[in-house]
Amino acid sequence: MIENIDLTASIIVDDYSIDEKRIRPVHGLSIYIEAYNNVILFDTGPDASILQENSEALGVDLSLVDTVVISHIHTDHIGGIPHIGWVSPAVKTYIPYASGQQIENYIKKHGLVPVEVMDWLRISNNIVISKSFYGPPWEHVLIIRTGKGLVLFTGCAHKGILSIIEEITSYLDDEVYAIVGGLHLDKAPYHIITNTLEELVKKVKYIVPLHCSGNLTRTILLQKYPDKLIKAFAGSIVNL
């Protein structure tokens, strides 16, 4: 039986901030995750200086990071790699299938160790990286098992969050407790957003929409499904 655990997600980089004077908002994503005595940095935002400034303002010690997971290789998710390589060198940095030699060289150049994820991969007890889903680009999801269900961390969910959830729950034979991250709905038509959310709330307990999820997504969740929404931006600390 999997026990309920303390899972903390500190949002270092997001498109919006809880305090713009202290924490800089920028188009991108980076989340500092503490679970099962692991410290994981999920994505690094678009810029090393912003990752540094925001983490320091939050009191997050990036030198404690023992794993980096890059959801996909768009620049708004990998730009902070030089800083994490400086403060926590030689850390394994997991990248999706077919990310390419250029990104591997970039990671190596900044002192980290790239690991291409070819298939479902257990990186620690109850912590899994999914297989890659093709959006484009190739993208994978960080999954943490808890006694309440699966917690999914998504970069942008380019393939579509509903189909991603279907494959993950089928493979791991468990339900989703929460989704934290980008839902790729920012520029979607109203009917696509409403239809997606109508199905999504049936499948998950909580939704923490970040980055490319869009303000309209948050507004609809707040109006129609307020018990499902956890509002968070850069500077927020989410306990699950």
C-alpha cells in the first residue's frame, strides 16, 4: 500500500506571479518538487538569471536538486539549464525521446548529465517518467504515486491532456489525483476549452493550471468547477 506523503511543489517560473516586484513572471515553467526524499526540478524556465532570481526570492535551494526532468525541448523550458548546472553539477537530466544531439550537447556543456528516456522509466520508488508523447514535439510527463492517486507534472501537454491521462492511467493502473502544469489551452477556442475541462474534471481531483493553460481556463474552472481548481503562479507553494 502506498502511503499518503508530503508532496510540495514550489512554482519558480510561470507566466504570472503572485508578487511581480519580488518574483519575475515570464513565459515559461519551472517547478521545484519535494517528494519521497527526492528533490526534482521539473523544467528550468527560459532564462538562467530568472531561474536564479526567482529561486532565491522564494528561498529555494537549487543546490539540493538531485534530478532534473525536462518535459520537452522548447526554449521556455530549457533556458535555465546553465544555472542549475552551475549550482548542482553532474545531476542526471532526463529528456524525452528524440530530443536530439544538440540538446544533449547543451546539457553536457553546462555540467549536467543528459539521459534520453526511451520508454516508461522509474527513477525512484513511486516516481516515474512516462514514455514520450508526440505533440509535436516529443514530450514526457513526471508522475508521482501517492496514497491518494497519481500526481502528474506536465510541461505543455501538446498531444492533449485527455489522451495523455488515458495512456498514463491505463499503464499504471491508477487514478489521477492532481495535475500540475501546462494544459496547452491558452489559444484554444472557447468550446475546446470547455469540452476539455468538462471531461478533465471527471478524471482528476485537483487541477493546478500553469504556463500555457491560459486565463480563460482558470476563469472557467473558477466559475464552473471551483472545488477542482488550485490557483498558483510563480511564487506559489502547492502542498498535495
